[in-house]
Amino acid sequence: MSLFCCQLCSKRPQRLIASRSKTLCRFYSSSSRTIQEHDVLFLRQHGVKHAKWHLTAPLRPESRVKLSYGATVPARELIGRRILDVVRDSAGNSVILHEPSLASYIINSERLATPIYPNDANTIVSLLDLNPSRPGEDDQGDSDPPFEIFEAGTGMGSLTLHIARALYAANPTFPAPLRRTLISSPFKPHYDFTASRGCLEVSPEDQSAFDAYASSRRAILHTLDHNTKHARAAYKLVRNFRRAQYLPAVDFHVGSIDEFLSRRLEQTGGRPFLSRAILDLPSAHENAELVIKALHPNGLLILFKPSISQIADFQAWSAETKQPVRTEKVIELYATTASEGGVHDSSGGRHWDVKTVVPRAQQGEDGNKKPVQVMRPRVGERVAGGGFLAVLRRWPVSEELAQVSPEEAETEE
């Protein structure tokens, strides 16, 4: 952008240059984004001793945001400002307005179920090997079936949100009026996950528009949980992040795996319709047979388990029942310790302290204390994540029966 501005400077009057530069900076700089109603912010409140972080609810003009030290700040004073602006709370403390990352949003949101931590969720999304193309970018026609993913065990909705973000670019643009309706509509007293966006109080016209958009999607995530409370909380989690940006790609379901998949397989005449599936369940093999049947050949099935013995149990079951799947890899997810300025984001990797400090006992020749660099692994305040992942690939039945897997060949040798 600097080069572009320099080229403009040689050809445009200075006043026009300044105006154009401000416009360009406002367009390219995320810190200049104007905060809107229904945004969720991550507030850094500076207290007497140290800062406190607070994840807000979606902002509404009439609400007040509760902070530490008994302080609050009116939401109307935040709406219309820009990211990284500084405001004062009711106690006079300075509060910096941040936009939450996906990791900090997940970790600091209220939960009814244990989340799949962001570092683990990122690994699972990577193993799913998703390469969505934008509408019109390939030869896929409107009559071709969509790319469908099935997640069993919605839980908090952490993995749901990560996968939905990965699918975002594959779908048509969601109309702005519908998005405003999606983020502002109240919830029904009793949620209904049997219809597209059926848990919101919307007009029949808006519902028809939602259904029309849903039928045009090229990538869909079906997420299912047997617990209605978990599904409600997960729906809110996805809706509140970045003003429901990733919600249109997700269909929430409540019930049993067999009931959902049996109904879908009946609709397709028994033909597979899933390209990917994730099972985050205690006894995955009890529900896996229909999942495998619903997977396209070459589709991937991922198991997320806290114990390696559960992976072994699944493999024993699949061999005994001659399931047309082959295990490609089994990996361990490392537990991580993470803390960044009081914020637990569990974003993966080993955390280090890298900072400049002034030791109390050290002084220079001139009597002034000199700063030194501290670089060492951090001793974490919180352990997050961990477990095991198994990646299995669905094979055509005829080929699976006729071929020997690499593991079996090694065993025979």
C-alpha cells in the first residue's frame, strides 16, 4: 500500500491524497473496523495491579457490560467505536477494545460441555483435508450433490465452529438482510432443530428465504447431539461469533445417530452422501456402522478418543465385522499449558516467555539498571487438550475384500 500511495502522491493534489490514503487505511486495517450492534468484544480492563480480560455478550445499546472491580461500561459507548480504542469504565479504569480470536472466544465462552480445545480442533480440521473451492471456481454444477460432513457429539460447539470456518468460502454469499435477521431474531421458547433456522422467531417469508439459501449450499456441516441443552448452547456459540458469519453452513440436529442417518439414507435410496465424518463419542463402534455406510468411497472417518485403548477397541470391532475402512494413522494430541497475559487460548504449541526485564539487583556503571532479555519455556497455569485421533478411509466393498492392507502385509511378513 505504501508504494501505491507514493504513486498517487506524484499525480494527485495533496488534499485528495490524504483523503484517499485514509480510505485505503480504513479498508485494509482491521483495527479501524467500526464496532456494530451484536458484535462480541474481548475487553482488557486495566486495574490497580494487573489487567483483567472479559468476553462480552453480543452488544445491544440498552445493555451494560459487567467488568471486574465492580465496574461496568454501557454497551452504547462501545458501539460505533473502533477496535483498539480505549474507553473508561464506571470506576475510571481504562478499557481497551479487542476483537476476540477464535481461540480466545472458545476458551472464554461459557460452556455446558468440555470443549475440544482450539489446538486439537485445528489438528482435526487439518486431518479432514478440506479444500473447498469458491462458487464458480470449478466445474461443479448446481445439480451435483453438496460436500457434506457429519459431526456426532456437538458438545460445546468448538469443533463445529472450526469446521464451519473451513467450509465458509465454498458456499454462496449469504445475503446481508438475511444475516441481520439471523443475528437479531429472538429464540423460540422451545428450540426446534428439525428445520433450517427453526429455533428462531422469524416470519414465514424469512424462513422461506433461509430455506432457499440452505438448498443452494455447496458445503454443509451436520452436527448432532442427543442433548438439547448442548445443541442450544452450541447454536448460540456459533451464532455469536463474528455476527453469525459461519452459522449458515451448519445444520444442527438433536436425536440419535441411527435415526438421523437412517432417514437420510432412505432419502438417497441407500446411496452414500457423506464425504467426511467425525465421531466424538465414548463407544463409537456402537454407532459407526451406519456412519461408514453413509460415507462415500474415499471418504474420511475421524475418531476422537481420550484413551488409546478406545481406538484399539474400534479397530478390533471393524476387523471382526469386516467394515470397509482402513486405518491410515493414529496420533496423540499433546496436552498443552497456555496462558497469554491472563488469557487462556490453548492455541497450540509450547509457550515461551520472551520479554525484556530490569533485574532488581543489577545496575550499570552509571548507576542505572539495565534491561535484559528473558527467553525460557513458560510454566503454564492451565493444562488443556490431549487425547488420540484415528483417521480411517472408506474403501469400496469389492476392493476392500480383495486387497490386503499394509498393516496386515507387515504382520504376515
